[in-house]
Amino acid sequence: MTTKKNASTVPISDYKRTKILATIGPATDTYESIKSLIEAGANGIRLNFSHGENPERVGQIKSIRKISKELGKPVAIVQDLQGPKIRLGDFEGTIEVKKSQQLAFAYKSDYERTGHIPMQFDLSKKVKRAERMMLFDGKVLTTITSVKDGVVYARADNNGVLMKRKGINLPDTDFGGDVITAKDKTDAAFGSENDVDYVAMSFVQTAADVKSMRRILKNLNSPAKLIAKIETVAALENIEEIIAESDAIMIARGDLAVEASPEVVPIEQRRIIGLCQAAAKPVIVATQMLASMTDSTEPTRAEVSDIATAVIVGADAVMLSEETAAGNYPLEAVRVMKKVIRYTEQNSPVTAVFRKVDGVGEPISKQKAISDAISSLADAVNAVAIVAETKSGETAVQLSSKRPHDPLIAVTSDPRVANQLALVYGIKSYVRPDSKLAATKLTNWLEKNKVLKKGDVVVTASGQYPGVVGTTDTIKVRVL
């Protein structure tokens, strides 16, 4: 039995608006560890399908759902697909590389016998002369000089060392829509049968890639929402179209920094967050947010600043990967992240303002116009919260995209929608039956359970057809 207060009755003053997505792995692969992460502030759990086996994931998903119910806290489960993660193959020891040296790479080759460095993916069908090939997280830079008979020849542009199974980045290579692997399709089928809320697609290059994955999920009858991971130069070039086709975006800064160069990432991060807000699409900032806490109990000042910056510019969620999957201090990392989020939200004197981008988020729909009116009204009457009925979650997401300072309380009859909204900025979800008075009944319940108090002003949004998507048409101001 938990000693923590049930999450559904936490006072509204204790809500954080920016959410936390934590990855589970060897360091947190127990019921107790997962529960501790969620109690400490994790709103979503990421399952990395680049590692692990399906039987253990079935157990993890069951644990997350049980913990969510026990704590009264909706939790989003994110299935992160591996994608065409291109790596070197196996060879003994290390390979020393000298600048200007000619190197040869081939699919599953025997290095000792052929002298060709093995790869786990047949790049000879994709790469072209003069394209860059970056090895070992960009530590060894090469330029492709030719491709012949299944062998990729490249010139080393610096000195370095290669080790087996290290990653390969190809910032100039067009995969021609071939970014969904057979493993991804198999894993997506697993996810559709095992209750995941989001599917994150790796190495997206174009909107067509997102459409292809969308068709796969539709054919699987998957109710999961689709996250496009932005980690390639091509994705940056096609970002507006990708955002339009996706349900959410993840800024995967690790591979993005290698492919586009590190100095590009902060500016692109801000641009993408602004575009996502304009389009009312949730956005997650990921990778190395508390990397030092993999081995340390304390964060660096730069990491604290990184989290605070993501909060100030309006990210929906910030993500922990290795820190909670394989780190020595996973629980401490979540606690630090929550502490920084809360302090920043309570004390930041600035709010990010993004330049309006023509065509993004247009045209203005009735739902968007209603959301604008609700947000403006809540500000005008100094409301402590907005309580919105939502069937699909779209009304709540639209309201969230305005980045209101007041918490958003969503009431829905669909538990999956409540879980999906767990990663969206500012939203706290409650599952209640469809009813014409659902928002009013929930507000009464929140006052009775001391989430709200007498005298609080709330704005409620509802529709005359409960349970029907897109029918929000009634706005009320209520003094408790």
C-alpha cells in the first residue's frame, strides 16, 4: 500500500504543467521501481524497442496500468520503435583510422577475411558518392568516394577509432521512404495488441513516412497516437509537413546533433516547439537532459538550465532516457526534473513568444475559436482552472496549445484518451461517464476532495451532445 496521497486528489496548486516522460530499462525493470518513478512525477513511460524482449514488455505494460489505477493517475505508455538504426557489425578489437585513409564497408562482411568493415544494414543500395558517413556518434567522419558490387568505399576525414556495433549517421542520404523496417512493423503489431498509447516513429524524413506508418497503424486497428521523432536533416527541411501529419513530435536531440551539428539543435528546438504550438500538436524534448545523473546524484548547472529553457519555451514534456533506463540514480533524476519544472513554472518572469508562421495551424476551426475564447475568458475572470469535457481529447489539446497559466482539467469517458493527455502540457485528466453535467459534477467532486476550494473561480467547457466528438459549444464561469 502506497503512503503517497492519491494523485486524483492532489491540490491544484501542486500541479506541474510540463510533463515528464521516463524510460524504463535494466535499472527500473521492477514493479516497485516503475511505481516510484510515477509517484516521483513521471507522467509517461517510454518503452525503447531497440532493446529488450516482448515477454518482459508485456509485464511492464501490465505493471504500469496497475500502478496507474492504484495511484489514480493516468499514465501514457510510449512505444519507441527502433527504425533503420544503422550500425557497424561485429569484429574483434578496434580499428584505428587515419585521416585520408581509404575504408571499405560491406553488409555482414567478415573483416578478418575481406578487409571490409561489416555493417548491419546494406547501405550500398542507399548511399551515393560525395555523401557524408559519420561513424561512432560522429567521432569518425568519412566521405563516400564510390559504391561498387555491394561495397561502400569512403575516405576518412579525421583520425579516430572504430568499435563494433557503433552507430552510423548519414545526413545526406535519402532513404526514399524506406525508413519503416520489418522489425518496426512486427513491433507495431505487438503494440496494437498490448495497450500502448503512443507509437514513436524513428528517423522520419518526410510527411510521406508518417503517412506510411499511419496506414500500418490503421490496418492494425491501433488506437495509438503517432509521434514523429525529429532526428535527421531531412526532417528539419520538411518539418511543417511532418507536424501536420503527426499527432505529436519528439525532438530527438542525440542523432539530430550528429546529423545537423550541435549548434543547430537549440535554434531548431525552439522553432519546432513554436510550430507545434501553432498547430496544436504536443511536443517532447528528449536526450541528455540529465545525462550526468546517470552516474551522479546531482545535475550540472547546464542541465538544469536546459530543462528550465524547455519549460519556458513551452515544451509539453521533457524526457529521460538512459538516466532512468540504465542510470544509477533513476528516481533522483525524476525528482530533480520535477523540482526544476516546478520552480521554473512558479518563478519565470518571461513567456516565450513565437513568430506567427503563415499557413501553420490554419484555417481557424470552430473548435480552435472556442478554445481561444475559453482561454481569454479564464484570464479575464482570474480563473484557477479550466474544466473541459472531451471525448477524443482534441478540445483539451487545443486549449493546451494556448499555454494557459491555469491548469486544465479534462473529463473524458475514455481511459485511453486520459492516458494520452497525460503527456500534454497543463492537463490533468479524470475518467467519468458521459453526461450533460460531467464538467459540473467533476467540479463538485474536486471541491469536495479539496482539489479546489470554496470561492475558486473555474471556467467549464462542455457540449450539448455528451460523448460526441467535436461538439463543445457551451462555456460557463462558476464560483465555487
